[in-house]
Amino acid sequence: MITTVLPTYARANLTFTKGEGTWLVEASGTRYLDLGAGIAVNALGHAHPELVQVLTQQASQLWHISNLYNIPQQQALADALVAATFADTAFFTNSGTEACELAVKMARKYWFEKGAPNRTDIIAYEGAFHGRSAAGIAAAGTEKMTKGFAPLLPGFAQLPFGDIDATRAAIDENTAAIIIEPVQGEGGIRPLPDADLQALRALCDETGTLLIMDEVQCGVGRTGRLFAHEWAGVTPDIMMVAKGIGGGFPLGAVLATENAASGMVAGTHGSTYGGNPLACAVGNKVMEIISNPDFLAEVNRKSGLLRQKLEGLIASHPDIFTGVRGTGLMLGLMCKAPNMDVVNAGYAQHILTVPAADNVVRLLPPLNITDDEISEAVARLDAAATALEG
């Protein structure tokens, strides 16, 4: 008999009732150290007082009016994102999945309006995750994502991650765009080297191809810069944003240059809830806090501290771990033991981590995790590894 909640999740047997910063409180009263942050969503932890205040204040005034009318909070957030990034314009969604749909539509509409309606193909990369919509699963192309959902949305190809030569060979007169995560999240915390991202930008400039960056997981301070592509000194034409931008409130966005967005005029796209006053009030506060250079400097410092301690952990448990990769507070423990064994052993030590492909365990803590909490986290991971060795 089917459950009342559609059984599409293999959930851990944990029920959390309260959150406090980097900690979650289970129904039993047990406190868990959260190194998952809702899969990189709770960028400022749980129940951050400034986010609670701004949400409560907005909730007492106005929740939703639809995009039939002006929304001052939305305009303020768009202005802030444009001022802080490459973009000239922003469209607000409720999720990264919705952002993917618009990014694909925007790229194809761009070429249609340019008089090249044949340019519809989009190059994606193996190991990618762009959400679970029709466009998202077609872009990823894996059997896990696509089995049973045929016919897939046409026009997508998957190449080896970061293979510039294969990308160059694949671009032809039908290519509209390239879509790539500067750091793959679900794919196993795989950063694209700066030189490869620079080469992709140059290739797109050479061929006129639009460059779409998916920063749903790696953006909004996660890597120690406001957006991960900034490390390479290049910019996309279109960028997908979500997760951290709402600090836990559902919010996403597509950012674009004026040129890339030129085909999107009134009536070409819309959202009932996207950019509502509640979400954008929270988003404005998140941007105010995370875009501060001092805050980002602390993310980088804490990343160095965590990575240093993880190297010691790995050296102490060579039968469990083989290495660590990633950037900022988006790190992946590469495992020799099955990664789900590590995750489950962590539950027993009251620490939460997130599995990923390539036998990796993701560490995605709130960006404001403290030094003491970093030490405590590594101590609990050490205890989990020791238990597995036993």
C-alpha cells in the first residue's frame, strides 16, 4: 500500500523539530551537528535571528500578490544581484529546477530571435545535476535520472566533464549553449579547474555559443567567493541560482546579460510565486550578509581550517578515506569504504553529512559555522570512522 507521502525518498529515520545555528534537534531531544545545511540551502544556519526578524516583519505585512504588480522587495533583490555580479537582469523562481527550465528557454529563444532557429542544442557534462524537470534530466542524461521518463526533451549532449577538446569538436551550427557547474555537487564535489573554465569562456566567445553556469549549489558564498566562477576571472552569459540565496526559504533566480536575455519579453515566461515579497525579503537579507567581503574572507579562513583538520582525519583512517576535494565550504570526502556507510556511521555520532556520486561524502556546513564546531565536527567524523574500522 502506497504511503500518503509519495515514496520517492529513501529517508533516514530522523525527525528534526528545531534548528539552532549549525545544530538540529531531533524529536528525541538529541542534538545533531549539521554539515549538510539542507543540501547547501541553510547558508546561515537554522533560525538565523536576522532572517527570522525580516521574515516575520514581512509576513505581518504582505505575503503574495503575484507578478501582475510591482514588488519592491523583488526589485531591491534584483538590483543587489545585478550590482554584485556580471548580470544586467534577473528573473526569480522558487527553485533551481525552475531556474534550469528558464535558462534553457532563454538560450533557445535568443537564437530564435537572432534568426538562427536551428541553434537549439545544448552541451552538458557527465556527472552533472541540473534538477529533475524535463530539461534538467535531459541535460544530465544518466540512466538513474532518465529511466522510465522517455521520450526525453531533445537537443542535449553529454561530454566528459571539463573536456575542452571534446567540447570544441561538439560545437556546430546547431549549438545554442553550454551548461556547466563550476563545481559539481551531486556529481561528487568535482571543481572545474580555472583554466578549463577560462577555456570554455574563450570557446564560447569564439563560436558565439552562450555559456550557462549552474551555481545552484556552489553559489552564494559557498566556495568563498559570492559565486564560484569568480575564482576563474570569467563570467557566464546566463547563471542559475537557488539554494543558499533564500537561506532556507524557497527562492531561485536566473541572472543574465542584456544580450543573452534579449529574447525574453512580456509573455515569454512567468511564475505565480516566483519573487514573492516573503522570499525576496529573506533573499535581500541573505545577500546583505553573505556578499560582505569580511564574511567571505571568514568562509575562506574556515575552509582552510576545516580542510587542514580533514587531512589529518584522512591520514588517520586510510581504510575509510582516500582524500578530500572541493573549495570553500563545499568539500567532499573521497571514501574507500562505501560512502553511505560513512553517512550512517555519522548518524550514530550525531553528525549529518550528504552522500554524492563517485563514492563521496559531501560536507556543506552553514557558512557561519564556528571554529569550535569545525573541531567538533571532525572529532565526530573521526569517531564514525573508528567505529567503521571496528
